[in-house]
Amino acid sequence: MPEIPSEPERGRAPLRRQGEEAIGKLAQDLLQSPVVTGALTTVFETRERATRAQEVAMSALNLPSAADIERLTRRVRSVAQRIEGVEDGIDRLSERLEGAGAVEKRLTAIEETLARIETQLSKGADGESS
């Protein structure tokens, strides 16, 4: 069941609505004012010129800019990801080689078993001919 607002809260709702409408109208009037839009444009242009001047000055001093550092950070992350891929490939190759070593051991054991069987067979054949 919805809660019924108290007397002071009911009185605040119209005031809140009027306040929001007044703020909205003020913001709209400011945005439509050529003086305000001109001032904002000037501020943003000045900021852009200051940023460019800072980059030129830092470059002249052979210091990296924030953009240079960001670019370098992205490249380092890219290289790190590539290295991780290479490490994963090496791990898989290492596992395969370990598996191949087990196969070699198994083949060696089979060869030794065959050699013993051949020896026993040859001894048995020699014993029959005597």
C-alpha cells in the first residue's frame, strides 16, 4: 500500500517543481544568450591554445606530454599481451615435448623388451639345435 505523504512533504512538492522549472528556464536562457555562448567558446579556444602551447614547450624541453605517455602505455600493454601469448605458446610446446619424452621412454622400453625376447628366442633356438 503506498505511503501517504505527510503535510509538510505535500507542501514541498509544488515548491520543488517550481524550483526545477525555474532552474531549467535559467539554464535554457543562459544557453541561448550570445554573451554566454561567446564566453564559453572563448574559454574552450583558450584552453585548446594553452594545451598546444604546453605540448610545444614540453617538446622543446624534450619532456613527454600526457598524450605521449598514454600512447606509450598503450604500446606497452600491447607488447605485454603479445608476450603473454608467446609464453602460452611456449608452455603448450613444452607440454608437448614432455609428452614426446614419455613416448620416447615407452619406445625405448619396448625396444629393450623386444631385444630380450629375441635373445631368449635365439637361446631357445640354439638349445634345440644342440
